Amino acid sequence: EKSVFARSSIDALIDSALTIFKQTITDNQRDDGLFQTYNLLKTESEQTSISPLYPMLEGQVAILSAKTLTPLESIKVLDALFLSDIYRPDQDTFMLYPDRALTDFLDKNRFSAASAADDDLIQKMLAAEDQRLLIKDPNGDLRFHPDCTNIDALTERLNSVIKDYALEQPQSALDAMQNRFESVFNHHAFTGRSGGMFGFEGLGCIYWHMVAKLLLAVQETYFSAVDEGADIDLLRQLANHYYRVRAGFGFNKSPQDFGAFPTDPYSHTPKHAGAQQPGMTGQVKEEVLTRFGELGLRIQNGQVTFDPRLLMRTAFSDQAMTFEYLSTTDQWQTLKLPINALGFTWCQVPIVYELTDHEFSIDVTDADGRVVTIPGQTLPGPVSDQLISRSSAIAQLKVLIPQGALLS
């Protein structure tokens, strides 16, 4: 059955939800400047409590991508991230979460007999040498019986055991044992395999896809700050953070430092070895997006704009060279690039950037070789459509870029 709702009521619901979301984000900022990634929800009878999990890189990526922070607040998060235990100085990049020491095997499933001195049921079971629930080890500590594999198995056996003892408050005894079981194993904070292994998304690991997501999030934050008209000093700090994150990727390292062929994408880098598991990982997608972002390719209101303010001068060649590309007609073509230029394709159309001492301008060469010069750095809507649709109407674009427009 369908119902009709006034649009105003839906708008009001969304506004209320956004208010709660913003407050939730604010409440989850930590004292060290990072943001909580996950909170643990625990329910007990009529009580519910929330406690934070350890900080994670993905939480910082999420807050930067949420676009709720000001440029200055984003900078503070990035400052805190580089100062945090998530940062791995040896690789100049970030783990998924801080490394930590695992509990030794023999220290698991153990609690002291002294801590149960006031537990009537446990004391009665110890006196009767009843080992159906608990076993005393050679050191005098207590361990849950191996058959108690989870809370349900424990409860089933506990219900049977309690009947054999005269207890004033059997329900309280059951609750106390269940709480002790949870405090020993801490199941509600279990995060899966990642919390107990040393590869992939495990302890001490750099997961390159997530680092690439961070890179993209910082770039998005930078361009959002540009659109908001942020102060030049804030933009410079965001740009510096962007390139500092970028510096940690393999292509900036030697094979010895990276532990693998630097220009290949890899899944992860564990603490005890070099980069592992090569392949077309998710990192590749983010790096393609960020590279086009560095080149300043932006689409606004259906128009393609070339805004290379995040591009560094070192990206331009200091000598003439030949650029080979696959055209929109699926033919391999070559193009000569002069000094102080760079070439790339977008929608299979070759685009050449050349430095100039003049203002921005774009030379559009059509399929018949005719050249039209467009002042500024934005293609009109119809020309943008021809470019994006790969119509083959455009043979080449040359963008003249003032040197002062680049990142210094």
C-alpha cells in the first residue's frame, strides 16, 4: 500500500538527520585530533553503552570526504595523523590502525582465582572440584572449559550446573558468569581476522588502497577549499599534506625501500617484509583519479576546466620528446612535445600543456586541422561535449599555462 507524504515533511526529516549526523561527527573527535572510526555498542538488560574502538586510517579518510570540516580543521586532522601511531616512519606512510602486541596464547582464556573470591558459584565449584565450567591450571589460574566455545554454549552448560548448587540468587550467578566470560574473551570488540594476523589488513600492515583513498580525500579537500575561496596559506598547507601523503607511495622509493618493483601496484606491506601481492588493486583507481586531479581536469556546469594549481613544475619535461597515444579512431599516433611541456590523453584526445609567460588559453585543433584559440582555461559547453563524447571532432588540445599558475 502506497502513502503520500508532503515533500516538506521529507525535507524536515533529512534536516533533522543531518543535524544528528553533524553532532555525531563532532562528538567522535578524539583528544589527539583524530576521529573515531568505529564505536562498540554493548547492551545489558536495560542498559546500553558505547565505547570507541582503536583509531583507524579509514575513519580519517571518511571525515575528510564527508566535507563537514573547514580547511583548517582538515589540516589539523592531517597534522594529527602524521603524529599518530598509525604513521609508519620506515615507509613514510600509514597503517590501517596502530600496531599492537597480541596476547600470548597461554595468557588467553585465563583469570585469577583471587578475582573470583566473592563469586559464590565459582567457590562452590572449586570446593567440589567441579570442572564442567572452569578448569584450574597448574599456576592456579582459572580457564573456561574448552566446550564453552561461545556464550550460548556457556549458558547451556551453566543452566545445567546451577541446578546442582543451592544458590540464593541463581539468575545473578548466571549473569555474573556470562559477564566474566565476556570480560575474558572480549568478543564484542572482535574485528575478525585482521586483529590476529600480520599480513593483508593485519597488524602493522600498510594497506595501499586505503592510503590511496586518503590521497584522494586530501585532494578533494584541497579543491573544495579552492571553491570556497580559502586563504592561500591554508591551500598551501593542504597541498603540502597532499604531496607528503603522495611521497609515501612505492613509485617514489627504491626497490630496496619498497621491497618490490616500485611502479607496480601492490596490495599491502606488512611490518616484517616488503610489498606483497601485486595486481590491479583498488589503489590504481584512486591514483588515476588523483593524477587527473593534479593535472587540473575539472568538470563544472557541463564545462571542462583546466585548473592545474596542484601541478608541480617538475612535471614538465626539460627536453623535447615524442608522445605516443591511441586516438579516438583506435589508431596509434605520435605527437612531438617541445621543451617545458607535458602530454596526456583524456577521453582519448591528446592534451598538451605548455608553459607560457602570458595568460591561459586553449588551442582546439579539429579533425580537419583547423585551430581555434579560446581565451581562458575553460572549454565552452559544446566543445566540452565533443571532448567527453569522444566524437573524434577534436584532434588535439593545447593548453598554455602561466608558470605562476602552478604549485610553487
